[in-house]
Amino acid sequence: MLISAIAQGFLWAILGIGIYTTYRILNFPDLTAEGSFPLGAAVAVTAIVSGIHPVVATAAAVFAGMGAGLVTGLLYTKGKVPVILSGILVMSGLHSVMLFVMQRPNLSLLNHPRLYDAFAGLPNYFDVVIVGIGTLILVVSGLLFFFYTSKGQAYIATGDNESMARSLGIQTDNMKILGLVVSNGIIALSGALIAQSNGYADVNGGIGVIVIGLASIIIAEVVFKEVTLGERLVTIVIGSVLYQLLLLAVIRFGFDTTYIRLFSSSILAVFLMTPQLHKGLKLDRLSGKEERE
């Protein structure tokens, strides 16, 4: 169970990194994630069942997610639809797209190949760990390379101060579209890998994934405060693993797994409140000292 939780943490960390690229760097929430995640799963599983190699199927899932991000970006920047509403519209539409792709609400990978088959001789879940780590290295390395290019710096500047970025000649709308495309491509990649790990894809598989992604980000920010951008991406991986271990602890204590989403939301709420609670306790200590003086 421990290795399984760690393995799942690595796969879900990819989702967290994808969400981070818009939620923290561009400073706006993107609800498309709840549609692009199961879309990646649906495309990958359908492609594999159709006889396509798992690597090609996973790549197709990434492109499908990027397409979803592109639609959201165009609605937001060109159509002037609020970003949250843009995400909701695309997320809703993708439900029908997934039904069209799979021709059913869910699709199994039973007796079909998966990416993990290359490491079939290893102990249970070690294949998922290896694929997860390898994918994370590729994603983090690719993002860091991008962030240190002129285009990447323009992308970061757009999130830091859009007005200033625009005054410097940066096409901020294009940066937002780029961010949504990259973000949802990474999120769809996570969906494809998790679907292959679970052995199936489901049209409702995206419900609550934003909470899971945000949990890894918030835990990382609470535990590791002052870090560089590259270090932050690594801490998100750690945060994701810690989150999965917390869920494992909840299950080990005998709680009903029917309410796992409630526990997930509660864990996230606790970590979100931690900085404010810490600040309040610190102020209480200072006021206590002043009274004694």
C-alpha cells in the first residue's frame, strides 16, 4: 500500500504541475482541468483498445488536452468570456466529446497493453514508480527549459504584471493561450497515465481532480516556503506524495472510502488555513508579551 501511494503521488504530481502553470504562474484558475484530465484518459484508452501503441496513444492524449486548452484560451482572450466560465463551458462540452470518443461512459484496458508493461518483471507498483519518475523528469526539465527562454520569461512576466508586460510589447493574450495549451496538455498526460495504471477510463473521472492538484500545490507551499521556480516544481511532487500518504493514513484508520472526497477537501482546507492560523498564533504571542511588559 505504501509503494502504491507513492506511485500514485508521482502520477498525480503531473496534474499538480499542470495546474500550477496557470493557477500560480499566470494567476488565474482554469476549470478546464476537470475536462482535459478525463479526456486524456479517454483518448489514450480508446487508442490503445484500437490497437495503437501505448506511447503513441499517450502522445495523442496530450495533444487532445492541448486542444481543449486552446479552445478555453480562445474563448477567454478572443471571445472575452471570463476565464472561469470559459473553463466551465469547455469542461461541459468535453463530456460529450469523451462519449463520442469512447462510445460508452467507460472503457476497460483488460487484456490490452499499457506503458507499464515494459517493466512487468518488477515488484508490484514499481513499474508505475519508474514511469512516474521518468515522466516527471521530462515534464519538469521541459518546463524549466521553456521558462529560461525569452518566450518563457514573457510568459512569467504576463503572470507577474500583465500591464507592465503589455507595455514591454509582450502579447499577453498569446501568453495566456500558450499557458492554457501547455497546462491542459500536461493535465491530459496525467489522465492518460493514471487511466493506464487503473486499467480503465471513465467520463466522470475528472470530478474533484482540481482539489487533488491544488492539494499538492498548497502542501508544497506550506511546507516549503521560500524556493525558486525550479525547486517549487520539485516540491509539488513531494506535496503530491505527502497528500497520497495522508489519504492512505485516513484509509488505514478505518474510515469509509465512500467519503474519500470529503477527506480530500478537508485536508486541503486545513493546509489552506495553516498560514492564517500560524499568523494568528504569532500575533497572540506578541500581544501576550506586550501585556506582560
